[in-house]
Amino acid sequence: MNPSTVLREGLLGMIVILLVAILFPPPVTHVHTSTAIPVLATESARQPSRIHAAWEMYSWIRVASKPRMTRSIDLVGYPDTKLQIPAVLPHGFFRSNEIDKQDPLTFERSSLNGYTPHSPIVIESDIDFFNQGWPGAGTPTDPYRIENLTIDGNTMNTCIDIRNVRAHFAIRNCLLYGASYYRLGIYMGNVTNGHITDNEGTNNHIGIRLVHCSFNTLFDNVFSNNNLHGIYLSESAYNNVTGNIANNNGDHGLYLSDSGSNTISDNTFTTNQKNGIEVDSSDSNTVTHNVCNGNAYGIHLTDSSSNTIANNTCSSNNAQGIFLNHSGSNSLVNNTCVSNNAGIWLYDSSLNTLSNNSCSSNNNYGIGFGSKGGSNSIQWNVLIDNGGNTYDDGMGNAFSYNYFSDYQGTDLNQDGIGDTPHSVLGEAGNSDLHPLMLPPGSPPDWIEIPKDQTVEYGSDFRYDLNATACPPGLDRWWLSSTAHFVVDEWGIVSNATILELGFYEVEVNVNDTEGQVLTSDFTITVLETTPPTWVDLPTNQIVEFGESFQYDLNATDMSGLDDWWLDDTDYFQISNDGVVTSKTVLFVSVFDVQVWVSDVWGNNATAIFTVTVQDTTAPDWTIPPTNQTIWAEEALDYQLHASDLSGIIHWTVNDTVRFTISETGLLTNHATVSPGRYGLEITAYDPYGNELSATIVVLVKEATTTPTTPTTTTTITTTATSGIDIEALTTKLGIMSSIAGITSAIIGLMIRKEIITEEGDRATVILGGVIFIVAVCSYVWFIL
């Protein structure tokens, strides 16, 4: 499209919009205020949309429905000023500065529009409506109508005063103010069938009062900023007070005195100096869905019974959200009490039922009972994060099935009820025997949110899920897939097959008996993180010096072994099968060896053992020692030969008086050794105390000029200086004596047995025996 065409059509559109705005200006919405606090703007029913905008003590603005265009609001008390409310303002409550952020508020001077000024009105009977010319016929379909008026009470007058009326009438869309000296915006005495709607009463002594009235309706009115009460019913019954606002009044927002069977619903009572709702000596009223915030007490009952207090919201009140004093048989149900000094408190009150109330973040107690009262029933309430959730100084109060945010018990059977009682503070020593794990009506919830899990390869998986639900508790557990896992009736997840390495996504579901489903996902990771295990834990080893070392290690792993290695590679090596061997001859010492084995996933097992190399082997003779013979005056020079892997470091000989042996094993005698036979014990030692011994005889012969043949007769010298070995000599003589004796005994036995009978034979045998004895003894003498 041509740019000039776009510009031309855009300008044309702007001109059309401007003409529409001039020819059809937006309807005006009025805000009636006092010079102190502006409170409400109510657009006329004749206008296309209705806006309720309340500027309360904290500069709140309430928009009941979204306007279709910008609204101009007249401010009462400032007759030439208008407040512009932007069209974008949605439904809800807003502070003035929040509106400014969306579209700055603007003011313009104007005159008061939409209301007809009127003097105070007094109706004393049905006929006065007709006589005073009010439209309507006084029937349900055509009631008398007082509407669209602004009435100033001028301090001393009640704006509208109606008494003794049975005809149907309506007071609508009127602004009633200025009746400040014990006067009222609206007074109704002995009246039925009145319909009070869309009015505003401000800066009066009381906004509206009904005395001895019944079957009247107060709907969608604003009675704020009055000296005493916003709405006051005394000795009245069967009236309906719905959808009204009564804020910032000097006493109560709504006051019921000696009144019964009234319905108080969907009203807003905030920031009143005393109570949002005061119920005094009034029975069988229904107080529901009201908002009572920022008062001294939210809802206060005194000497009242059989009232239903339900679904109300009481928050940020300076004292209690709901307080019962000397009141009995009332039903408090589904009320919400938040951030008050205390949530619900009963004093000297009995036989009341408190159920399904929610009390949270109150400074002191959520629900409490003072002394004197008792036998109240407290069930299915929710008590969260209060200074003390419950308190009881009364008698016989029954706590059961309440939810306490500070309850620390368990729910092993998953029925939604704690397994142990919850104690209630106070002198009564009370407790809730059936504390709930979740607030009543809540869907199932996780006691512990499922977390991702890991399981070792080859191990069984088991995961105990913990959820709870309101009684009667959980109904059924199931998994999105049962290919690898199953879940039992208690929420325990386990593997249905052998799990391979990898990741498994699991969705678990559980529902309660109401069909509400709780779902969560978690991941199960199967890992191989277990190191190999030792079949036999490596132990310390001992090896003999000179021998080769070999040690077979044994380990196992589900995924298989991959590699073996050790730290001391100078002296040891290890095979792929875990066999440790020595690389060289190991010297005598203690070796510390650390060995590792890994599986195919890199998990390692390690152990440390010692290899002790020891020498416990005695030396060995290279040449066995033999007896030696020397002549007297001749030097002995006999080299002994022994060997040992560790070496021979020392030699010893037992006779060090006549002989000596060197460190190399050379046996020598001293300068002179007397002739004789000498038995010597010779010992060789290695460095580790192992020894080798042998015994030899050294025969020292007497030296002569001409060698002679030895005779059979030997002279034995027993002195120490002769060189004769007394012990050896004694041994020889004993042997020879034994031989002679045995031989003689044999010959004698032969003669006695007459084996030898001839004399010649006997002589021959005896001579032969003597020769045998001499020969054998000679042999023994020289050999030994």
C-alpha cells in the first residue's frame, strides 16, 4: 500500500474517533466522600456498566466489574472535581498507586451530577409513601421507591427514617451522610419487606439500623466511616444482609444484638475500630462468606448460641480472627483465619463444633480454649505455622483428625493418619489421637519427593516411596511401565528383571480413595562402581634366600577383571593372571609390595603384603672333614671347606687350648701338642646364625729316630701331661672287656653243653678264643 494512503487513512480514523468521543461522551460514575476519607463510587443502574470503587483507609480501590471505557467519578465534598478511572482497570482491589502505574489518574473540575438533593425523609406508616408521592404501589413487583437522592443529615437529623411499615419498598442508589450526632443514615423500626440496595451511608452516627424488623434485605450498600456501627440489627429476625461493605467505622462493621435467624453473607467488614462482626445475645444466625480483615476482632460472639459461622475470612485482626465468649452450640466451619493475633479462641464456651477451619500464620495459637468451657469438638481443621497450633485449658475438648504443620510423626500404613498422637499445649494435657498427614481434602502428596536413584550392576533394586493422603488414605500404586520394575501395594519399587548397565526412566503413580492422582518421575541409573573383590585377601609371604618367589593372587568381579599391576617393579613382576614372581634373586630383607587389580569399568581393588626373604639354611661341607694324623713336634695345617649362599663368616673349634681355626677355616695346632688322640668339634657359621658342625680325630704320634712297628701292648697314661684322652681310653677298655667276656661266655657254654667233649678240642677252642679276643681288642684300640 502507498505510504501516503496509509497516512491519509490513519488521519481519517483519528478524526472519526474524536467525533464519536465528542458526540457520545462516557457516562459519569460518582465517588461520594467526606472531606476526610472518600469511600465509594457507584455508577447508576441506568448506565451500561457498574463500577464500585472504594477508597478505603489504605487507599484501596475496588472495581466490581471491568468498565468498557474511561469513567469520570465525582468526589463528594469537592463538587467541582472529577476522578478519571482508566478503562484498562480490571476487576479486583487495587491501591491508588497501582492504578497510577497502569494509567495515571487525572482530575478535572465539574459539578455534582447524577443525584437529586433531598431533605431528610420520615415515613411512619405505609400511607406516607403514597402521601409523600413516592413512586410504586407497595407490592413485591412494584415497591415504593426512594432512589437517586443525596441527603445531608446536617448533624441532627436521620437521613431516612421509616417505621411501622409492612408495604414493600426500596431505597436505592442514595447518598446519605452528615447525620453525625446520634443520628443515622437509615433507621428502620418495626419494618418488613424493605429492600435497601446500592446506597452509601457515610459520616453518620450509624450507617443503618434495624429495630424489631424482619424479612428485609440489605444488598450491595456501603456503610463506612460512621461514628459507631456500619450496620446495626437489634431485636430483628429473618433479615438478609448480603454483599455490603462496612469499613472504617468507629465501633463494629456489623452489630447483631438480640437478633436471630438472620443471614449475614458475602459482606466486607474491614478496618473497623472494634469488630468486623459482633454477635451479641443472638441465636440461630447464619454468618457466611464474609471478609473481616484488619479489625480488633474479626468475628466476635458473646452469649450467643446455635449460630453457623462458615466460610468467612478473618485476617490481620489485632486480636482473634474468631472469638466466642460464653457461647455454646455454635458451628464454626470452613473459616479461614490468617495473620491474626490468634486464629480461633473460645472462652467459657461449650458444645461448639469447629471443623474444616484453616488457621495459619497467627501470632499465638491457631485454635485455643480458655478455662471454664469444654466439650467442644475440634475436627478436620488445618493448623499451619501458628505461634502455637493448638492450646487447651478447658475440659473435655475432643481433638481428632486435625492437620498440624508441626507434626513430626510417620504414616507407615499410608492411611493418611499419623501413627502417634499430636500433643496439644495447655493445662488440659490434651492431644489429637488421629493427626492428619495432609490438610483435609488435599490430594495425595509426597512425604519425600522421589529422587533419582543409582543401583550397582548385579544388585537388586529396592526403593521405598513415601506418600500420604487424607483418610482413608492411599488406594493404589502403579508404574507407567512394568518391563523392568514393579511396585507393590506399599509403594516399594523393585526390579522385575536383571538390570543391565544404563538409565531407566520410571513414572510412578498413586491415587487416593477419591481418585486424585499423584505422579512423579525419577531416573534409575545402573552403574558398575564396585571394585573387584579378593577371593583370598593377599597375606604376607616368606621365601627362603636363594629360592625363586611366586604368589598366585585371586580376585573376582561381575564385569570381569581387566588388568593387574604392582609398585615394586625392580624385584617383582605380575602376570595377567595375577601371579607375582621375583625378577631376580632376592636378598635377605623385607619387601613391601602393593598390588592393584581393575575391572573393565576402571574400578580398582588394592592390597599390600610383605615378602620376607630369610636365610634359615645351614652351610654345607664342600669337602667333608676327615681325621688327621701328625707326629709330635709336627705342625697341623688342615684347611676345612664349607659353603653357604650367604657366605661363611666364622669358624670355631672346641679345643682352643691345643688348636685354633682361622676365619677362613684353616685348622692349626699350637707349638707343641703331646702325642695322643684328640677329638675336635669344628663349626662353621653363616651371617644369619645358621651353623654346620663336624667331629674329627687328630692323632699325634710320638716322634722317634727310627720308626717301629706298633706292638699290641699299649701303655696308657692317665695324667693330663701324657696327652692320653681318659674318656676315650675308658670307652676302649669297656668295649674290649665286653668282647672278652662275651667270648669267654660262649666257650664256657659250649663246654657245659658238652658240645666239645675231647680235652684236645677244648684246649684248641680256648686258645682260639684267646687269640680272637686279643685280635679284636687290638683292632678296637687302634681304630677308635
